[in-house]
Amino acid sequence: MSDEKENEFQRSAAEGSGRYLVRNLQTLELPALKPRQGAPNFVFKDPLSYKVRELAESVAPTNSTVLLTGESGVGKEIFARFIHYASKRSHKPFEAVNCAALAPSLLESELFGHEKGAFSGAVAQHIGVFERANSGTLLLDEVSEMPVELQAKLLRVIQEREVSRVGGTETIPVDIRIIATTNRDLEQCVRDGEFRQDLYYRLNVFPLKIPALRERPKDIASLAKYYVGHLCESLDVQGKSLSEAALKRLEGYDYPGNIRELINVLERAVILSRDARVLDPEHIHFGAVSAQPDESDFGLDEDTEADDFELRFKAGDDQLTDIRRKVILATLERYGGNQTLTAQKLGVSVRTIHNKLKNYDP
């Protein structure tokens, strides 16, 4: 792949993990993740991710329709943008629409456009994404959520390569490459009558499954380092790095929310670390929020190691300090007052344990 295409992919990776309704590549800005210079050549490092990339590279130069599947938050849009940038259409428009985020009437207008006066409130002509993406690529995100009544119209556009605006009579030819994504089993949706079988076959030309983050653990460290830099910039805080112990803790979690959840965990860590330049395990928190944590929240049974702790918080600094105190004291008690072993199990330095204990009441 050329350096130019590689740089395009870097930008797509930086931009590709947020939620959206409709957006254009040139105007896209995620609230928490903005492109920055010096991005790594490839944010995914796991061999499984490289295999997926090889498949994406194989289909990119063609005009074939691609169906990206996988759990929510695995990075389907990242690969969709990668396919676009590695294609012959890379310098043409890339448009994306979330089929689950708009009401059916709004989705129809956004997809196909409408003429002035087509319906109440249509005070001006609106050009839909099919026309805006002409000569380029259109990403239909969460296509499984598209209402059945719109699926027939989508099928016709794919077959005829022309679109008619709502309220209009003119047919406009369009030349686009379609990439669709879903986190559901489309075959099951077809069996359940929720998705048209003929449309499914039109979209399922080149299916590509993006593995869950837990299936590619070697991606976690590289993704974490990559996004910490973006988060520090977007939160307007000094640059931070991740300690080896923090990375180990991050790698020990299974991320049911995938990359999106990892980013949330990292944003929380950056906020909690305050002026610290290094993110340590004590800054890494997983799981749900608990209003009144007690000893049972820490999982301090005989078989639980410190890496399994899921510290939960909701209130301010005082409550979080109390949570840390309880964890340290409980771990210290479990290991017979041995500060070295306590520090090892909690993934912090002995000096940190010693300094914390000096601040606690006897």
C-alpha cells in the first residue's frame, strides 16, 4: 500500500470510532477524538486484524459491494473507510448514514433526497446521500435497522443505479460503491421477515466479519496508546502515557463494548489521573456505576486477584479516595501486612502503598 493510502487509513482510524447520524469525510469531527499528526502506521497489531486487513485490501480496488459484520464498536467504520481510501474512488466523496438513528421519513429523505414542497416542512430541495456520494462510496451503517418499506426502494437504487427524490419525477443516475454494516445476523433477520432476502443477496457480495476486541488482544495496547493521545488533546490536558501495569490491566478485560468501551475506559482514566503524567492501574475502571460501593463491590474473596477488581464510583473525589483506601487496606490484610506483595498485586509501586498508608488513620 502506498504511503498516501496508509496516511488516509491513519486518518480514518482516528476518525472512525464514534457514533453519528450523517456526515461527510471533509467535515467530520468527533467530540472526543480528533485527527492528530504522528499517528501510528496501523493502529491494529493483532495477527487476526492483519488478516482482516488483507481481505479488505483484496476487495478495495474493485467496485464490489461489501457487507461488514461484527459486534457493536469493533471498528467496522474504520475498515469501511480503509476500503474507500484503498480504492480507485479514494479522492471521491465518502458519505455515511446511520440507518438506526433516523425516523423512517427522515431516513428516506436523507437517502434519496426530496423536492421542495414534497411534504409539510419541505421548504427547499434536499440532495440525498446517494447523489452526494456520486462517484464515491456510501456507507449504510446498521443497515439491518432500515424499515422494510425503505428496503424495496434501496434495492431498486442498487439494481438500477438511479435515484428519484421524494416528491420528484426525475431519475438521476448514480455511480457509487456501497459498503453496509450490521451487528446483527442478517440471515436470521431474513428468516424473521425483518429484512428482504433479495436485498440481503445484493449486499452480501463480499462479507467481511470484524472480530471482537477480546478475540484480538494484541490490539488493546496499541489502541490504548493511540487513543490516550487523542483524548488528552480533546480534553485539553497534558500528555499522558500508560504504565506497563495499566496496560496489563487493560489487556485483562474482555470489553463487551469493544473499542468504544475501551475509549470510554481511557477517557475516564485520563480524567481521574488529574495531574499525573502516567496512567496507573488505579486509574483504570471497568463496569457499571454504583452509587454506594461497599466491600462486596471489590470482589475481595480468596480467589480474586487485584487485576479482577472492578472499582465502581459515582460521587466525587472523597468517595473515590475512600474506595482506594478500602481496596488497599483489604489487600494488605489479605497478604498479612506485606506491603511489597500488596503493591505487586495492585500493580503499583511499594512507595505508593507506603505513602497511601501514611495518610490513612490508624
